[in-house]
Amino acid sequence: MLSKEFKDIKSAIEASPLEDGMTISFHHHLRNGDYVLNRVMSAISDLGHRDLTVNASALFPCHKPLLDHVAQGVVSGLECNYMDRALGEKFSRGLLEKPIIFRSHGGRPADLQRGESKIDIAFIAASAADAAGNCNGFTGKSAFGSIGYAMADAAFADYVIIISDQKSTYPLEHSSIDESLVDAVVFVDSIGNPEKIVSGTTRVTRDPIGLLMADFAVDAIDASGLLQNGFSFQTGAGGASLAVAQGLNQRMLSQEIQGSFASGGITGMLVDMLNTGMFQKLLDVQCFDRAAVKSIAENKRH
């Protein structure tokens, strides 16, 4: 086993090919509980790098220190799929000279695969890893579940650094990202707070208009003729989308229908539908609550 372990983030960056003007990437599976982006950017700033582009699958209020790195010239470009208003309001007023590039969650890996987007160095938070770089997101003290968004970064980045707070013996059992894709590994005290994965956007809406939209959506699914045994279902984790899943569950129960699989951002609601037999399997790119994190770690059908 070839150890790729470095003593800290700064030494891993110093050994990497990072140069001014490059693009670095981060995933957002820890959502507003992420510590890794800020720690990496602080180390990069201390090392004197400038004019970097940050490609993050999403940015949350916890990432507000990024604003200072932009103001200081460490970061000159941003690419992301989602940005919270805590950062968005500042950038909307012209903090960056370059336009921010937004992509959908599916468009980001597609552009990486096509070569239309390039990552020089990927910094990947993992809840468990071994010294060779095998890692996952569903075991360890900071487990966040699926590590789906980072899998594209690991596959297409020129250089990959894994950052974890759980060192496992080699080889790591149940690896999501293989050591063959990894160049360096760093173990830190904490990668983040998984309790902050859940946010107000990942709860069933109480808004009357949102609930009405959900009712119409369930009616449309039923009227399509596709709601039958073996159908598959994909949803996001927004409040209205969760209300659709809730309504669909009731419709499936009343019509005694079992689906084949549900996919998307997985919540406790879809986990319950799996456990009660509404679906046979869950395909998961991101876990949105602790119930989903627990399920992907324990259930072979998830």
C-alpha cells in the first residue's frame, strides 16, 4: 500500500501542482455544516496564491469567508450550481469582475466529462478514508451519506486531495472513490457538522400555494398512465417536491402500487417509502437528512 498521507492541508497543497490562475473544486454534501472549503482557502491564502477559480457544487452561509478571499484577489472566478443569498447578494452587486458560471447539478459533471469545464485540483471532504485515498461519505463521525457530487471531481480533476476526519485501516471497506483516482490524503480534526445538512429548504412545505402545486403534480403523475407497478420516480428535496413525494406515497398506497426505484436527493421520507415497500431500491446522489445518511450506511437496497 502506497501511503499518500500528508501531515496537514498546507503541506498537501505545497506538494500539489497548484499555481496561480488554476481552478480548484469542492463538493457541498455537508451543506451549511462544511468546514473544508474555508480551511483549504485559508491555507491557500497563507501560501500566497492568487487569481484562482473556485468550482463548488454549491455555496452556503458557512462559506461567507470566501467573500474576503475574493476581495483580496485570492479568488477571481466562481462556478457553482447553487449559491445561498448570504453570498449571492454580495456577488450580485459586482464583487467579482468575471460573471459567475452556474450549472445544474447534472450539467456540472456533464461539462467535466465533455471537457467544457476543467478542474486542476479537487479538494474532497470524506467522512472516512485510508492513507491510500480510498474513501466514502457514509461511515465515520462526520458521515454525510452519498458522496455523489464529488465522484465526478475525482474522475476528471488533474489532481485529487482527500480530506477526512476518520482514518481507517487499509483497505477501507465500502469505498465510494477508489485510491487510483487520489493523489494526496490529509486527516484533520473535523470536516464539518453533519447536523447542519438539514435546512429549511429540505422540509415539506406548509405554503398553501406550494401544497396546491404538489397536489396538481400528483394528479398529473396519476393521469399520465405511468403510475403503475415498476415505475421509477425522481425528486429533489425542496419543500414542494417533498410534498409531491408525500402525496404520491398516499396515492400508491390507495392503488396498491410498488415502484422499482426512487432517485435524487434522498430524504427520510423516501427512506420510509423504501422500508414500507413502496419502492424496491433508492439511488442516491445526496443525502438531505440524518435518516437518509443512516439508511445508505445500513441498507443494501439504498
